[in-house]
Amino acid sequence: KILRRYLLDNDAEVTLEAIDKPTNKYANDLEPMEAGLKHEEYITSAINECYATAYEIHDFRTMQMLDWFVKEQGEEETNARDMISDYKLFAGTPQGLYNLDQKYLTRTFIAPTMPM
């Protein structure tokens, strides 16, 4: 939403394409977490590429807007790594899995805000 709003505010044309239904099949509970981390790393690299391009062409407004995404992706990768580590350490028992479930149930979504 933030990126789309930024593009619209700067007279860029935005086209939203269809997203294919995922076809992933996982052999265990750890595989989707690892796939999630890999996806977060991919998103981080795409944001970094956008930032580098903005830097090269001295587009400071875009760099400022992307700062939020750079910070957010750092947090997302950390969360994904922590979840994988927690799972490897504690999910070997029903009690451990229950405790992990309780831990992650306490996370709440906070809608992104970004000063412009």
C-alpha cells in the first residue's frame, strides 16, 4: 500500500497483476519456514536493488521512502530466522510446540505508517 501510494502520488502508472496460486508442497513443518526466509531474503535483495538505483540517479525522495522498507525487511528476516531457530530448539515435543504456538500468538499486526 505504501509503495503503491508513493507511485500514484508521483504520477507513475500502477498495474496490479494476478498472482498465481502457490503449488508448494512441504515434507515437514520446517520447510515452509525456510521457504519463507528465502522469500524474505529475495524481497530484501529487490528492495536493495531499487535503493541502489535511486542512489545512482540521485532520487533522494525515493531513497527516503525506501528507508522504511529497508528497516522493515531487516525485521522480517530476523523474525523468520528466530522462528526457525525456536522451532529447531523447542518443537521436538508437544509441550515445546504448544509453547511456541503461545509465543507467536502474542504477536500483533501494526499497520505500517511512513511520514512523507
